[in-house]
Amino acid sequence: MKSFECYSVDFCTLDSECPYLPNRQNRMYYRFIPFATKALTTALIQRGWRRFGYSYFYPICKGCKECKSIRIDALKFKPSKSQRRAIKKNRFTKVVLQEPTASPYRVELYNKYHKFKSQKSGWYYFPIDTKTYYKEFVVGAHDFGKEVLYVIDNKIVGVDLIDILEDGISSIYFYYDPDYGKFSLGIYSLIYQIELARKLGLRWIYLGYWVKGCASFAYKTQFKPYQVLENFPSLEETPNWIEKDLDD
């Protein structure tokens, strides 16, 4: 892994308002890696990093360790009753797996979703343009980053950005058309990832972070069994994932 270090730039952000918990400060450690391989990305994701574009990052917030890295065991997963309902709702939904791309329609759908979430869940709304979308979700995909399109009524109503890695699938970001909320596309997209991982012989679905008290992350612990990472180990350390009930 060390051979890639000369192609990276490390930095951290200043403290800012935490997007997940009130009265908390957020600080992120970043590594800008324009030539990351699947092997390196796998190693970083296994250790709690996330990827947007060329940027890999994890939290280093002072006095707070509430962000817990979580991954689903795709091979042992069994859908709950509500998850089976989501599967049934989408029995006619077309799913397309392809290379990620930027387009005015995707940006429009992304902004529509975020405006809806700002009104429903209090998210900060800041519309993006096609250039920003390209930097966040298209560059850095290399040969392992994909987008999953969900098509209903002959139009794209959901977009799931993922990385297909050496031991699993890393969920980057999912957004959908709020007008199609009755289809439970967020739940269905994860079930599709699990089925895709099984077909590819991969075990894990890396879901990023879970934060106790953050309603936007509550769905993650409904996919069982799952494991939680202890701390954020370096590339020289072995990551320690353990089965743990976060809802206790």
C-alpha cells in the first residue's frame, strides 16, 4: 500500500457544525488520491474511510466518537417482513447497473431529493450543479465505482452510487424522486446491493457511519446481522470488526 502514498495529499477540515448531532463540532481527515486502485480502496473502506470522488475521509472530531462504521453480512442476511414488502412493491421496477455519469437530469433529481429532505427532516439544502456532481460521484470511480439506476414508468426515479470492492460493496450515496416514496426505494436499493454481493461472491455491504440519535441513519441497524468497526485503524493495523447490537 505504501507505494501509493506519494500520489496522495492529506489534510483535515476546520471544526464546523456537526450534521448529525446538535451542539457538536465536526472535523474530517481527508486523503486526496487520484490514482487509487480497488485494492487500496478496499483497505481504506475496511478501516472506516469513505469515498467521494478522489477524496477519502473519516471523522477525527475532538471529544466525540459517535460515528460508528457499520457493515452488513450479505451472506447471512434474511429480509424482515417490512423488507419483503419493499421487494414486492418493486417487482416491476427495472434495475440497471452501469458506469457512473453526470447529467442535468441526475442533478435535478438529486436537488429535488435534498429539497424534500430539508423540508421533511431538516437537512441543510444547498443545490449543486453538474460540475459538482461530476466531482463527487463520477471521478475516482475508476474500474470499481458504479451507479445503480431504478426505473419506474420509463424514467429514472432512484440513483445508487456504489463501489464494488474485493470483499464487498461500499454504499456511497443514494437519492430518489420523493414522488415515488411509496416504493420504499431506499430499502430496496440495499436489498439489491445484498443480492448483487451474493452473485459476485462478496460478503460485506459497507454502509458508512451510524450515529445514535440520528434519525437519518436509523434504517442501517434494521439490516441484520451486521458488524461494527472498533476505532479507525491505520493501513498497518488489522481492522477489528465485531458483532454488536447498536440499538441497545
